[in-house]
Amino acid sequence: MPSSHERDGIKLPRLQHVSLSIKSGSQDQIRAFYSGLLGFQEKQAPASLAARGVVWFAAGVGEIELHFVPDSYLQRSEEARHFCLEVSDVEAYRNALKEAGYQIIEAEPILHRPRFFTIDPCGNHLEITTILGDYTEA
């Protein structure tokens, strides 16, 4: 059943991933918990982020994911704790947020995923992206 917004012709952003910080060196524990116990399938991290020791899991249909980022690779650990919205036009959202006075924080590039971060009125980090293709394709 379509949402009331969809019935009105409005396409809302879609939750794409949730990202959490982990202690450096705890990747095997995270894998054992989320894959071994809970059954999530691990995904290959993008080449541009792999050296950081990130761990990604598929968490639903349509590229919904869980991301885990070691604190040792972060300038500010709160950057690891964010959620990401997939939108149809990342530049339109960038412009709207900028015009409304919100900070735009550029992100490490990921192939086929133009993206940026912003901070909501309560200090929560939010990533905005558009998925244009498979990030594992070179």
C-alpha cells in the first residue's frame, strides 16, 4: 500500500544505512555478532574506505546497510554515528540545505555514490546520497 505522501505524488528520501562507531580492532567481534549470531551478510566495503577497516552488512532489500567504522580513523567519533538518506537528486538537497543555512560537510568519495553530510538542528549527523550504480565496479 503506498504511503499518503506517495499517493500525493511526493517521493520521500529512503533510509539507506545506519553507521556506528566501533573500537579499533573489534571488527571480528562485530562480524561474529552481526553475521554469526544475527545472520546479516557482510558486504565488500568501497575501495576508497576499505583501508579504514570499515565493516558493512546488507540489512534489507534495496541496498539498506549497517556500517561500522573504527574510531581510530575518525577526526570526531560522532561522525561515525549517523544515518544516511538516499534521494533522487543529491544536488537539489545540497542546494536546499545550503540555502537554509545548514553546514555542508564533504565526504570521502565513493564510486557511483555522490554524497555529503550535514548536521540537523539538534547536532545529529546525516548523510545524503544518490546511488547511481555498483560501487564495486571499477
